[in-house]
Amino acid sequence: MKLTIRKSMLSQTRSKSEKELAELSVQVCAELEKNKHFQDAKIVLCFWSLPDEVHTHDFIQKWSNEKTFLLPEVIGEKLVLHTFTDIESMKVGKFGIGEPTSDVFSDYSKIDLCIIPGLAFDKEGGRMGRGKGFYDRFLPQTNCYKIGICFPWQIVPKIDCAPWDIPMDEVVSCEL
């Protein structure tokens, strides 16, 4: 079942043009900006998006003067957090993901909000990632509100979650 959903999500995303994905990303980020948890948050864990994810680069840069954004670096099987300072301080890391080169951030109790990518989500907060488990291993170390963001077609009726899969508190998307 998960493999079928994964293939379907990747296929649907690849069928969209760069322009369509960019326009939908602006809409998803606009919905996120209206969210009370985002508005109230001071320290936000986010992600530097891959081309097939909701584009977060402009969103992070737009809000980085008002909020502290933390971005993950993949080291071995773990996510290590760094503070986003500016686009010039980014490097391409494992899996081709942009990662900041700033100091490590380790006081997870100060994180107010986690904004998490996924290939698919269900309305109950079930999340399907890319299958490596990085976020599922990391998120239990935090005690903050978790929002999954995705394109509209990435919301599915039900995801069969394993006991170690960490659910989102909310999923934010937009209309197609």
C-alpha cells in the first residue's frame, strides 16, 4: 500500500510543470502564514525544499528577519539542526538538499513549531516520508506543534502508519 501511494504521489508531482509547482507553493505558504501556530512561533524548524516538495526557499527568506529558522543537515542516520542565516551560507548536502553551514542548534526545547515535508499525508495527520525515517527519529526529541505541508494531491484518505511514525498535529495545503 505505501509503495503504491509513494509511486502515485511522485507520478502526480512529476506531471506538474515547475511553474505549477511554484504557484501552488506560494498558495500553500500563504495558508501557512495565516496559521496561528506559525504566527506565534519564534523558533521554527523547517526544511530547504527539493524540487518536488512545496517550495520553502522564498518563504524562509521572507520570514527569516522575524523568526529564527532551523534547517536540518543529514549526518549518518540523524538530522542535525543549524540556524538559517542567509542563502549564501547554504551548501548542498546529502541527497542534494541545501543545508546551512552555521553552528549546530541543540536546544530542542526552544523550538516552537516544526514544519515537515512528506510525500503524502492523511487528514488525521498520518505522514509518509521518503522512507528513511529521519523525521520519525528526530521529532520525539521535540515537544512542539507539528505541521505537515504538501500539495493538494498529496492528501490521501488513509496512510497505514507504523507505531514509530510520528503524526502531524495539522496538515496545511491549498486548493487545486
